[in-house]
Amino acid sequence: MILATFIGFLALILAVGIASVAKSTGTRADYYLASRGVSPALVGLSAVATNNSGYMFIGVIGFTYATGLAAIWLMVGWIVGDFLASLYIHGRMRTRTEKLNEATFGGMLSRWHGIEHPTLRRVAAVITVVFLGSYAAAQLAAGGKALHAVFNWEPNTGAIMVAAVVAAYCMAGGIRASIWTDAIQSVIMIVAMSILLFVAVGAAGGPAVMYQSLSDIPGYLDWFPGDLIIPGAIGALLFVVGWLFAGVSVIGQPHIMVRFMALDDADNMNTARIYYYGFFTVFYALATGVGMMARLLLPDLGALDPELALPTMAQSLLPPALVGLILAGIFAATMSTADSLILSCSAALTHDLLPQRLENKWQIKAATLGVTVLALLIALAQPQSVFSLVILSWSALASAFAPLLIVYALGHQVPERLSLAMIVVGPAVAILWRELGWHNSIYEGLPGILAGLAVFYIVAPMLRSPSGVKADELKTSEG
């Protein structure tokens, strides 16, 4: 019954993705941006499904299982930071995308002021492929972990299944297929998580008993982790601000921002935000609650792999049909992000990295298949946890692209050499921060983004170029 329900949902998702071919025009702009004609509801639902991913079902729940109530700052910081950044960046970016007629995130960055920066385009493409490829691998690995927990299959089996389904509908319909399936996946994700949390609270004896039991776990209901590098209020503040920067980091994620680039009209951005942040808040709260309930109901799981908390708890609490729904929710989450990541990597290859842009639809689809295979190979060989791999990729991309986008949105022009320094220094600082182990107290994207901004504001005044001058066209075209 579990397998039948799971396969049924997979078949539905695959069918919707393939059905999107009927609206395809076969052009590069349609394959990568759906001809910039996506409704705000679909943009919002697609962006939230892409953002939440297998990282939420597997990684965040595992992190909450191990950390406790302090994990709530991931939700608060992430959503608030994301929202604040969106108020200033998303509309401007959508406007620039249309004016430049660009189909890729890297292309939009390299031509923001209408002047082509070819080296920036290629370096941005390399960063995109490296880190989004690793990110995609994490999504495939999340699917493998879910199947291993429920069916005891080899983890590689799930990774291969996710890769095969994603490759099928992405090659068929491009980003439109991804967005259409995301809408279904977002609903499956919310329903699956709601059912599991409701049943888990009941199994724990109700809210009052649940709270008392969680209180008995030493430090589990503390508001902040006990192992902060800087103790006290300052350390707690930096911990929260760090996760706020994780939310700001969304503007540096090509696979999410391309959804807003595909919006039918920049004036519909507020409507898209309502769908996006509404679903995002509900789903993140549910995931945090499920993670805490897993710690209560499966106390011995931490000695094995806390990232197996969700599928293991579902199997122990729910009837087979609902276990199949939970498994489908996990796979929906992994696929909704994996397809976006793969398409963004494919776009970077075909449009930004190669000497000549590929326009032939079969060449573009071949690139998509190639990226899928690459991500699968990384997933099969990658021993890291889903949470660690996603956060590393997320913070590196944010540190590379968010500072440049912020500076652009403020109206500054940036010489190519300076922009290259910004997108290299930021991720280098973030990766070093993580290697030193300081990321447990302060999210590495915070120093990474600040380092990129520091490069601009320290170096720009020293240059004779108009790097600090406002662009007149931006004043009139952006809002």
C-alpha cells in the first residue's frame, strides 16, 4: 500500500510536468523563463516549493531533532530576512530581466546596466554550476535517505529515481514543467507535514503532556544553543542575525530568483509574495514542530542519523497509505528543488559559459540531461549530510551574488574587475568560516555577504571609474 500510494503521486507529478509541453514554444526564453508569462500564484507556490526542498523535510527536521527549540531561529530569521530582501530586490530584478531580455540569472547580473561583462558572466556561470550542482546532489541524496528509512532500499536507489523523474519532465517542458509540478508539490508537502504533526502530538499524549516531556530533555527548550562561540546576549544576537542573513541569501539563489524573473508582470510581485510567504511560514512552522516531536517519540534516533527522523516517525505512527503520502511529500520536495537547480545549471552552461550560446532545443535538453547525470554522480559519492551540503552551497551562492545584487539595486555601477573580486571574495570568506567551525554559532553567509559588500565600498572610492555614481536609467525604470 505504501509503495502504491507513493508511485501514484510520482506518476501524477510526472504527468503534470509532461503535460506542460503543450504550452511550450520551443525557444530558449520559453524553456528557461516560460516566456515571462507565469501567474503570481504559480510563481509564489513554485518559489516556496523550491525553497523548502528535501532540505526542509530531511535537513531542517534533523537539525531541529538535534538542536531543540533554538532551531526556531532558522524559521524566524530565514523568513524575515527573505522578506526584507524581497522588498528591495525582486521587483527591480524582474524589471531588469525584461529590459535586458535575459533568460538567465548570470546573464542578468553581467548586463544589469546594459553593458556586457563577459568574464563576469562566465565566472558567475562556473560558481552556479559548481554550487548548484552540489545543491542538486543534496536533493537527490534526501530522496535516497527517505526510501532507505521506509523500504530499507539502498540510499542510491532513491537518488536515481528522483534524477530519472526530474530529467524526464525537465527535458520535456523546461521551467514551465518545473513550475507546474511545484504547485502540486507545495500542496502535497503542506498536507503531508500537517497530518504527521497532528498524529505525533496525539501519540505524545496531547499538547500539555508533550510540553512537559520536552521540558524533561536537558536544554531542549532553551531559546538559544548552549555552545555559542560568544556566550550571553551578544552571542545570541549574532546567532539570530546570522539566520536572518540566511533569509537575505535567497536573492543569491539563481534557482529561486528565476521564478520571480518569470513572473508575468512586475506589478504582480506583491500577490506572488502573499502566496510565497504564506505557504513558507506555515510549512516551516510545521517542519520545526515535527522535528521536535521526532525527538520526543524517537529518542534513540540521534545515535543513528537524525535526518531519518521524518520517514521513520511516519512509518511508526501512520497507516500505510499515509506513509506513502509522507514519502511522496519528501520526494515532491526534493524534486521541486532538484529540477530548479538542474535547469539553472543547464542555463548557465548553454547561455553563459560556452563560447557560443546554444539555441537549439535538443542541445539545451542534452545539457539538462548532462547536468542531471553530474548531480547524480555527486549524490552517489557524497558522504555529507543533506543539511551540511545544502547550507554550504546556499551560503556560497549567497556570498557570491547577493552583495552584487544589493549594490546594483542601490543604483551603483560596478566595473567588471571589481564585480569579479566581489563574487570571489564573498564565497571564499564563507567557506573559510565554515572550515574553522564558526558556522555553528554564526551562519557563514553573514561574514560572506558582508565581505563582498566590503570589497565594493572599500575599493570603489579608490577607482576613477563611475562605480559610485547612480545610473539615471535605474532611477526611472525601477521601483
